[in-house]
Amino acid sequence: MKVVVCVKQIPDPADPGALDPESKTLKRDTKLILDESDSYGVEMALQLVDTAGEGSVHLVSMAPNNEVGGLRTALAMGAESATLVSDDALKGTDALGTAKVLAAAIARSEPDLVLAATESSDGYTGTVPEMVAELMGLPSVTFAKSIAIEGGTAKVQRQTEAGYDDVECPLPALVSVTAGVVEPRYPSFKGIMAAKSKPVDEVTCGDLGIDAGSVGWAGGGQEIVSIADAPAREAGEVIEDEGDAHERIVSFLEELKVL
Amino acid sequence: MPTVPHVAQLDDDLAALHQQTLDFVAKEVVPHGDQWELDGHVPRDVLRTMGGLGMFGIRVPESLGGLGLGPLASATFSEALGSSTYAGFDVTVLVHTDMALPHLLNSGSEEQLARYLPEVLSGERILSIGVTEPDAGSDVAGIRTRAEKDGDGWRINGSKLFITNAVHGDMTIVAARTKPDDRYGISMFLVEKGTEGFTVAKALDKTGWRSSDTAELHFDDVWVSDDQLLGTVHRGFYETMRNFQNERLVLVGMGLGAAQRAIDITVDYTKERAAFGGHLFDLGAIRQRLGMLQAQVDAARASMYHCAWLAEQGIEPVRETSGLKAWACEMINNVMYDCVQFHGGMGYMRETTVERMSRDARILPIGGGATEVMLEEVAKRLGASS
């Protein structure tokens, strides 16, 4: 069984991010890391291959500057190989453009199953996996909390607000994995050392047969008109307890409508 | 959040190992450390997990199932462990990986390595190193525990003190005098837990490192076979001394990781703590002192990685490492003192992290070669070119 996992490499959330006034997007000239929300998909894929007793996990990512830092983390977890799409023409690519690129890159691997996070931790559009499925003509199942492969069928427990739905679809299919449903493994030290020698196929839009004009700023269906820093966090209110602090806290929570 | 330091000697692999250790410590150690402090030891499951992740094989040759890395890896691993703020945990790991295991690796026979190494790497067999005695600490040649030839083995009598990992560990590498008329006539023995006559006389109650178990050991006519002799008979003193530079290096490493965390915690605290119409951090006396502490930690870090790099080049940096051990461990205690001071009354409360760290740090200028002994090692080499 061949599983492809879409992984995004994002600026480290631990570092204070900065907006680029020129591109009106997040600056991405720093070292990128594996989006934590994608680590669940990688773990799920590794578990599925382990259960099947055969197969491999391949990663697909799109990132500027040929950045592979985040991919190496996923490779250290146990993925076998990766495809990285990196091209200046991709700067400013919107969600649909990203889906086009990922779909073309994924198709080269002819996978049995494609996994993705439900959304990335920096963009949060939450639309890319479904668009990739549509472009590839694959069944799409979202918000998976567990996946089992039986024959040519994926049996998915799909998380809902009330519980979960049991869903089945034929393979190949694309399934988005809910964050937190599995415990991503720590890469072993040997895995980290081995990751550097695992193959990462770096390709451009041209290699994928994608017209550069259909992606990036030129191909975008949206325009970022302006950006502004988020307002600074306001100072909190300090309540000195003079015997009525509990009442004031209750009143405060009621104002917030959480009680 | 602790981050990988910018150090010239750290390549991508070592930086990745450092980051991985930081992640592990943040998720698997910090949330549980307080309980381990109360329990007095680190749960074996945690050590097994670390073994499974390959953390115990950093210095073990690839041919024997390890990563085959050198002193730079030990330096970065120990510094990352130090970010835990629970030095008792740090030293539990480092005694196993960097203080006891090197003796087995450097002196073990093929048969001994085959018998013990798999379990040592997996965390099933935790090691301790038994050199210190009631009357012999940094003066290794002064030990009184003796081993006498007895048939196909040796009979050991004596006692050891302050032995980390020996209460809950599985095997102690014991230094014993085998040549009574020779001050340096010492041999090393592998003594497994459960060997008749080998007992933990007492689990010791310490000021700090409370999540680390520390034992007083008794050897009452303990018989071990010839194949438990580690290395060459009567050469144990020299084989032991060989490993001391690495021991000193990792003690500095874990201390520096802790000192960096203490500074970071204190900067955060002083930026939040309102005083005199502003925050403590706004006061020049405090911010400049913290700046000086950071400069000293940066300098010690650079020196530590330099010592590790020298060792990787095959140079034995006794002067440099001894000097670093002497200076850095005293400096780290100064860092902890000031961090407690800048926490005010809170710094004296058991609930604060810096209070615990200040107790943990006190042992650093004593253990693994006291400051005074380290400075003698430097003094003996003054005037030499290296």
C-alpha cells in the first residue's frame, strides 16, 4: 500500500512572526518546520502501513527556497521519501493554486491513499484537501478520527460534533485527519540521522506540467488588499479580593456569556 | 520555550538531536518532574522510552547498535537535557550514558559488550559507576574497597558512597584495589544487582537532584567471576581517568542548559512583576545583571563546545575541560543565586522552579571533580602550550 501525506512546512510558531508589507503575507524567509497538524497524518500513514505489513509512506510538500527542514522531521518519523515543489512562480499562490500543485505532485506517485490535515496552522483555509480530491477525481472524506483499510475500501470514523459517523469509500481516496486523534511518534535519534539520506525529489511547476501563470500572484483568484498587525493584547483587570472577588468573577464570566 | 543554541560546532544533525531532546524533555519530563522529585527516582518506563528512541546510544559505535557520535553530541545532549530544570532527571540519564557506559565501551570485552550492551541501550539495564568512597572522592587513588583473587574470580569487600542510579539501577561498575602495595593498582568490575553480598546500605537524602536515586553500597565478600573484570587488571585507575573529561563535560552541559532556563524564567518573571511603577526588569540593576549572567553563560557554552571539539580531534583537553568545570560550575551557581534573588520572596518558596534549580546546582562544583581539584589540574599545566 502506498500512502501519500500532504505536509506543510511553516514558520516556527514559537518565533514571533512578521508580515511582509510587500507581499502582504507572512514572512517565510526563516527556517521552516513541519506543521504540527500534519504530524498526525504522517503518524496515521505510518500506522496504516505497519498494519498492512507492506507499503510505504511518501510525502508531498510545497515550499519556497527549497526548504526541507520540516520534511526531514517527517522523514525521521519513518516516511520513506518526499517530493518538494519549490518554484519562484509559486509565491502568493492561493488555496486553489496550492491544490493544483499538490494534486499534480501527488498524481506522480499513484497512491492508494492520500492523507492531509484538516487545515494548516498558518493559513487555516481548511479547503485544500477537498480541492485536491476534486482535482484528482478522488473520493474525499474529512475529519477522520480513525482509518482502517480493508481490501480496496477505506473505512473511516468521521468526527462530528455529536460523535462520529462510520463512512466507507473505495480506494484510492483522500482523507483529512483531525488533529490530536493519534499520538505522533518521536523520531528516534537513528531516524533523525537516517533522514538526511532519504530521497527528496525537488521539482518545479514546469516539471509538473503546470503553467506558471496559473499559480502564484498571477493565477490567484483572490487579492490581499491590505494587512495590519493584530491589536496588542490589552492589560487584564486585576481584582483585589475584598470578600466579593468571587461575585465579580462570576459577573465577568456572565458578561462573556460563558456561564 | 528552550531553543537550540547558535554554536559553530553544531551541524544540522547535532542541532536536530538537540531539538529532539528539547521536545522530549518538554513533553515527557517537565510535566512529571515534580512527582519524580517526590518519588526520589525517574520511572523506568521513561528510561525505556528514551532507550527506544536511541538516546542511550549516542556514543556507541554504529557497529554495536549506536549512533557512533563523539563528545560534541554528548555536549549538546547534556545541554538539552538541562533545559528540563530537573537536574535529578538529567543526571540519571547522563550517569548511564556518559559516565558509566563509557567504561564498558572503552574497556569491555567482545563478550561483555554482547552480553550487556543491548539491554543498556534499550534502558532495560541502567548503569551506575562506583568509584567514590567515604574517604575517597576526587582522590580516586585513595579508594579502600579491595578485590582479592579467589579461584576463577574475585572477592570484593568495601563500600561506596554517593553512587547515582545505584538504588534503582541494575549494574554498578566498581573500582576496587587489586594491588595493595600500589596506590594506582586498581581494577574495575561489573557487579550486577542481586549478586550475593552486594547491597544498598542506604538510599541517601540529598539537598538537590531529588529525582535521582543515590546510594551507599556495601560489598561483603562479593564474589564475581573473572569475566566480570572490566578491562586490564590493575589498570583501572588509568582507564577510569580516561573517562573523566567526558564526565566533566556533560556536567557542565546539563548545568548550562539549566542556567539558560533559569535566566529565561527570571527574565519572564521580572518582566511581569510590577514594582516601583513599572516592572522589575525596567530596573537597571536587574536588567544589567541578567545581561551579565547571559554573557557568562554564552562564554561558558562556547568554551564547552570548544572542549568537545578538541576531544573530537583526538586532543585530550584536560587543562581546558578542568578549567571549564571549575569556572562554569561556580558561575552556574552564581546564576542560580541571582535568579532566586530576582524572584524575591517567591524565589525562596519550594513551589518556584528557580528555588529547586538553585538546590540542584550546588552539587556541580563538588561532584565529578571538585573545583579545587580541577584548578590543580589547570595549575599543573600552567605554562604548557596546550
